[in-house]
Amino acid sequence: MKRRTFIHSLCALPLGSMVTDLKILRQWIDETPATTRQPVLFIGHGSPMNAIETNPYTKALQAMGAGILEKNRPKAVLVVSAHWLTRGTFVQVAEKPEIIYDFGGFPDELYKVQYPVVGSPDFANETAGLLPEAKPTADWGLDHGAWAVLKHLFPKADIPCFQLSIDWGKPMHHHFELAGMLDRLRDRGVLIIGSGNIVHNLGASIPMLGSGDKSAFDWAIEFDGWVGGALQNGDYRKLINYESAGRSGTLSVPSPDHYIPMLYSLGLAGKAESVHSFYESVEYGGISMRSFIIQ
């Protein structure tokens, strides 16, 4: 099965049930040529509770992680998370990054989750050297935008991980262009993951989260579809200006913190590479769980 056929097969799955078809994934693993170059992921991470739940979304992450490990095991993982916002650009270089429970009001079980992974100081320092004015730091660890998804992708915690911060003072196009400077890391065996949410209007979603109502607002579905169309057409730069989508864009991205990680993933897409979603869902009013791979 050719990669494009695989992509089209996945895109034909119903919205809300875009869990990777394991038979198709199996064919993809078997027939895609081995390469040292790593893919790029964007993960819609949603609620921290996904770290301890078993649901269609977490099963999709597990299937994708297993496929990556079998085809092309990464030497390290670099995560750009919506939850590390800084003034300036920083790379986390700790040898043993601590788990950060950067949330409140959740069950005690969630605060007991461990992900005992080691860092990757060598790759982290190399990353800092690739970016203008980037600085290494050991002050950060792994926030839930990182460990809550890595726990499902690579449950053995046996691949070194580190994070890159988001410079909150820079314009949107900066993040897209900065990502391109990281491309050589992919050829060195580093898997790069953007972790956020394409639609993330937490204020509008809180009442629905409280009631357990997983239905989606029309404007959230519209914007998620607008992004999905641009991904399918390869029109990635269009997504830098999310406000061009109109009202659905401003409602879906009231603050760009969760949107920016997607721009890092897309800024790493090569001209001959394709993007496909391996999970799609808009839930709790205004949270998109769309997740995709670039290869």
C-alpha cells in the first residue's frame, strides 16, 4: 500500500472515530521503506485525564506509537508543548526531567502518575545551537502536554525526552519559520511532537466538561474542518493566520497558546511529505482532538 493510499484510507474514516485502522497501519509499517528520518507528530492532548483513561483517543496514540517503534525507533523525542510559554526561547537540558503536574482540581490518581524518562542533554544542546538566541535550561521538566501523551505513545518511558519552549512575545509566523531550523534533527533520529489543540476554548467548554456533555459547538466543528481542509491541500502557511477563518477562528483560538504547537509541526513538513490525521474529534463544545502525522 502506497503512503498516499494509506492517507486517503484514513481520511475516509468517520469523524469522531478516527482511531487508526490497525490493519491499514500494519500494512503501512510492513511496506513503508525503512529510513533514519523521523516523522513529525501533532497531538491534540485535551484533558490531563486522558493520561489515565482508556478511550478511542488513547488507543489511537498507542497504535501510532507502536507503529513508530516498529518501523523507526527514535533516538530521542522533542516536544513543543502549549504549556511551556516563555519570554525568549529555551531548551530543557536536564538529565532527568521531573514530571510537572501543571493543573488543579483533578482526582488524586492523576497526581500519582509517573513517567520516569531520562532527558537528552546532547540533543537538547544541539537543538539550542540550531536556533538563534535559544538558551539551555534545567529549570523545566516535562509538563502534561508532554508526559500525558508520551505515556500512551511510548509507555515504557525508554526514549529520552526534552522540551522546547514557546516564545510568547513572537508573532505567529515566527514559530512556523523557527521550526524549519530544526529539520536536521529528524535525520539525526529525533522525533518532534507539537502538543496542543487546534480548537481550545476552555472558557466555553468548562460547563460542558462539568456536565459530561461531549457534543461540539458548530463554530468549533467549522474551524476544525477549515484546518483539516488546509492540511489536506498542503496549504500550511494559510494556517498561520487563523483569524482569516472568520468568527470560527477567533472563537476557536481565543488565545494562541494551544494553536502554536501545530505551527511547529507544520513548519517541519518537507515538500515531498504529506499530512494525515490519525484521530479526529471535536468534543466538550470547543476542544479539538485532531492529531496527525507528517511523513
